Amino acid sequence: MSPDSDWVATSKSYLTLEELTDLFARSTGKASSSREYRGVLLAFSRFARAEGVLLCAEVDFPLLLAYQASLNHLAASTRHHRLLFLRQFLRFAERSRLTRPGLAEQLRLQPLASHHPQPAISIDQSLRLVSAAPDSRARLLVLLLLATGARISELLSCNLSSYQDGLLYLSGKTGTRAVPLSPGLRARLEAAIRARGEEDGAAPLFRSRQGRLSDRRARELLASCCLGAKLPLQSPHDLRHAACARWLRAGIPLDVVARTLGHSRPSTTLDHYASVTAHDLERGLSADPLEQRLAELEAPD
């Protein structure tokens, strides 16, 4: 009897990929992580079903190879992210003797290139972007992206009840966090909510004719602002980057910035968002205590 046939005979081969996905997602603990794992793995399950594979025991290397090829159109970081989740899932399945052994190690993840953040837009450019908004909804959207550093998915999932007592509650990858708003932005947001005249706290903060404002429409609104401000096209993520760079240059502690952005580790903030320009280096090094003492020593009496 071959190793494979012996394994199939002793495994719980009746479990489907969807059922194991649910077990694995619940084992991660945090609700936000569970949602993220489930979304990625259900996409794999749908791909497998289209290939005629429903059960955990039916997953094999040719299926994994075909799935990897189906991700080639994605950005390298997105592809890496999905395959990393799938490898963790397969290891979980192998430990439970629900898939053939060795599948997880067949997934070869290419190392990602070093990330070099592009310089963020300046405060003047940010103000031009706000001024170019075609209507009050677009203006508020751009303002909140710039002022909170929120991910676009976090902001669009906000309801009216997400704003309470000057704090905007954002739910993301690391759970729910409260971001304080400046007095001016608080006043604008409260005025917009009052103008809606709604009592239902579950109503979306940003709405459209169909209900909740979609990611696609939000990006279109931002693109129109960029066009009106005569700026290169900015994504919602670029405005998150701008918020991070602005806060760090203002001297706000790194751990505070990381927590506001919803990063679990401050190193993530530095690696992916903290762009440094020649001007930043010149300004920062001019404040070096050694340079200041040298200037004192060399000063004429």
C-alpha cells in the first residue's frame, strides 16, 4: 500500500475545505484576524471547488500549483500574504491529519523586495486636496482620511454611532481603536451628522443611493479631488501615509503614531510609512547636540 493510500484510509477525509476553514479561523482568537483568515481561505476553497476539489483529503500539489498561478495578476505583497495564510492553514490541517503530509512545504514564498516609501504629500498639498472636493461628502471623506490615518475599509465601515464624544471608533486588523478628532474636524463631523437628521446609529457614516458608500466610489471621489487640486493621483493609502509622515515630523512619539494607525508593532510603522526626505535629514541633523556644541566651540569670542 502506498503512503498516500495509507494516509487516506486513516484520515478524516469527510471534512470539507469550508468546514476546516471555519475551524481554523476560529482558532486564531481575535475576531479581526478570524475574518481576515476566513476571507482569504474561502477564496481558495472557491477556487478548489471550481477545480472539482471539495474535501480536505483531495487537496494535492497540482491544485496548489494551479492556485499559485491564478494569483500572478496580483501585487507581489498581496500574493505573498495569501500564500502565507494558505501555508499556515495547510500546516494546521496536516497536524490534524486532514490533508496529505508535506503540502505546506510545497508552497514556495518568494521574499518580498525591500519597501521604500515614497515621499508623502505636504500639508499645503493636503489642503489643496480638501479645497478641491466637489461636495461636502467628498470633503469630509478626504479630511477624515488625512486626519485619522484610517484605512479606507475602516472609514467606510463606520456607522453614525462610530463617532462618540469627539472620538471616532475604527475597527481594523488589530481590533477597535478610538482616534480623537481635532476641535475643527469634530465640529464639521457633528454638523454633517446633524444635517442628516437620522436617529439610527447603525446608519452608515458615508452613504450612497444604494446604502453604504462603496470602496470604488470613494476612490473615484478622491481621484476627482486630485484632478481639481492638480496633484498626481493619490490613493486612500497615500493619505494614510501622509498622516503618518506628518505626525512623525511633528514629533509625536512613534508608539502613539503606531497605535493611532492600528499597527500591532511600531516597526511596521517605520518600515512601511515613515518616508524620510533630504529635507528631513537636514533639519534633523541640524539639531544634533554634537553639531550644536561644535558651533559653540568655534564661535568667535
